[in-house]
Amino acid sequence: MAAPAAGRGCWSENILDYFLRNHQIATEDGAEITWYHGANHRAQLEEALSSAAHMVEADVLLASTGAERGRPVMAHPPDTHSDTTLRAWLAAVALSDKGIKLDFKSLAAVEPAMILLDAVRGRLQRPVWINADVLPGPSGTSNVVDAKPFIDTVTSFFPAVTLSLGWTTGWHPKKASEGYSWAMVREMESICDGLSQPVTFPVRAALVKQSCPQLLWLLKRSDRYSLTIWTGKDDNYSTEDLLYIRDHFDKKQVFYDILEPQNCEFKQAIGITVNL
């Protein structure tokens, strides 16, 4: 299926096209995109907005206590409260030139968050990704967000937004990691096959090397698809693992939202200057 045409500043525009056009990267290479991960509190958001990051990622849930109870705030479970509401977070980001990725752990937060996002859409003419884990993955124990109502709710507000659809995963240093199975990638493809907007699949770095045939198959299903490599803080993986991924996948289809020091080591190994 061919990718739909995406206008400048449209949320379905390829982020490499966007940042190239704005002279923020030099080549059509997903490794050039830098990320600030987990900007869930006011201090982290201020740091993210003053950093060299192109994309700022944060988590959205409904506050369970306090004056903001029932409203979208920026927090990652098990935290259920924050010093920053989604409304304030979006207002701050709208004054910057950063792209954003909003991560949802529950369906309940999605519609109220889309209402707030809709209110600032005219001031966010840059990449916007909406993320949820919609399928169980390798050793995944967290609850998934039901794919159909999640996608239906998001696209009812924003038909052309970039979707980030992943699998729940677990990591056990002393256990063999099985990777993403054929059943997992085929089920994901069945969810995404009828969609028209870009979809990126967040995949855990420590599980990608053993899943190359499956993930390569998935990416070949559509030129709308990409991978976003992410890492857990206690995961056991090496720079060589990241270089293996880079050698086996199209550079235009893989983004790297990874932690330090591996991020710097990886980018130095491939000749990309790191601006912190």
C-alpha cells in the first residue's frame, strides 16, 4: 500500500522529511533524530525544551487524587500524580519547535487527552505521535490498551496522525529472551493493514536481534511502517546489538529512543555528532 501524501506540517508527514526541511538534520537517517524520554515533570520538560532533542516523549494518564483527579496529567505508572497537567505540558511544548510523542497506558485517558490536543493543533505544525501498547509481547505482563477503541478514538480527532503501536514486554537478565514471534508480528499487521496513516512500532532493543526475520517481514508490508528502538534502564544489550540492527534494516525506517551511555556510544560508532 502506498503512503498517502502528507502536507508540510501535517502530523502524518514523515519526520525525516520534516526535520530535513527545517534543517535540523543533515541526512535521511532515523539515527539522526534525537529524543528526550520521559518528560513527565516540570523540571524534565524544561530540560527537554532547552535540549537539542528533536522529539519529546511523555506519558499521559488520568490523575487519581488531588485537585486534578480525573484529568490528564503527565505520569508513568506506578505514579498516578504529577506536577504537570497535559494542558500545561502542551502549552509549553507549543512554544518550542519540538515534535512530541504521547504514550498512553490506559484507554480512559485517550479521549480527554485528544480534546486538549485538538485545542492546540493549530500551534503544533510539527511531528505528533500517539503511542500505546496494543498487543502482548515477549514476557509482557502489563495490561494492553485495546487496539480498536484506541485507534478509533485517536483517528476520530486526527485521521492523519502518526500512530505508535507496540507490544507489552518484559526483560529478565537471567532468562533467555525469545524476541517477537511470527504470531505477534502477524497480529500487529492485521491491526494495521487497513490503516492509511504512518505507523511506527516501538520495539525493545534487547529483543530485536533475535527477531530480525519477523520485524523485517513486518516493515516490508508497507512503506508507511517504521521501527522505534527503545531500551529499559536495566536491559542487557550492547552497542554491537544496535549496530547489528542498523546493518540489517533500512536507515530511513528505524529510529532510536535509547538511554545513555549507549546512545552516545552508538552515534559515535556510526559517525553522528551528539549534541546534548
